[in-house]
Amino acid sequence: MSDPDEIQSYRDLRVWQRAMDAAELVMGLIDDGPLAKRYRLAAQLEASSASIPANISEGHELATRKQYLAHLYYARGSLAETLTFLELFERRKLIDTDRAREAWGVLIEVRKMLYKLTSRLEQGAAVAESDPDPSPDTLNL
């Protein structure tokens, strides 16, 4: 019988789950406000927010720690892009401030998790570059 806390897939990763929560919050900002009418801007925000959990999951499924780290860095970049868009769109009054702050808070939580995970993976990367990657949950995050 397997341990219920054991990581079976990327869907079991807390960082991925919270990144999905953040993406949903961000996409919800688009649905209800003036940003919905600005298709290119809305599409950029949707793409950057969806890219965060997508890169976490893709990296987790790849074979090496180096590949996993690269995708976690892509996720961090997409997160920074999403935060920038949120700030810009909030300044321009294209999204609701309170809902933007809620999304911002979850994104900051995800950013902290990503920084901690990448740091831990970097510490062990020289030891076993080609070993399968540990999940965030096995790293005591």
C-alpha cells in the first residue's frame, strides 16, 4: 500500500496546486472587467499565469534535475511577468484592486515556494545531475 503523502504526479505538488489557484484567480480578473475587451492584453495575462503551473508540471515529468530546474526557472519568469501585468493593469484600472491583491498574494506564496524548491534542487544538482528530480513535498518545504 502506498503512502498517501507520496508524490504520484505533478498534481500532488503543493507548488503546482497553488500555482493553479493563482492562475484561476488571475483569469477571473479578466472575465469581469474592462480588460476582457482588450483581447491582446488579456491573452498575455492568461498565457503568463497559465505558464506557471504548466512549466512546473512539465519540468516535474522530465528525466533530469537540470531539466526540472530549467522549467522551474521558466515558471519563475512567467510569475514575474504575471506580477508585472497585474501591477500595470491595476494602475490603469483595468482590473479590480481587491481581487488583484488576492491574486498577488497567492503568486507571492508560489514565488517563495519556487525559490525554495530551486534552491534545494541547486544544492543537490552537482551530486546527481541525471537522477530523477525530487518533488517539493520530499524537500520539507
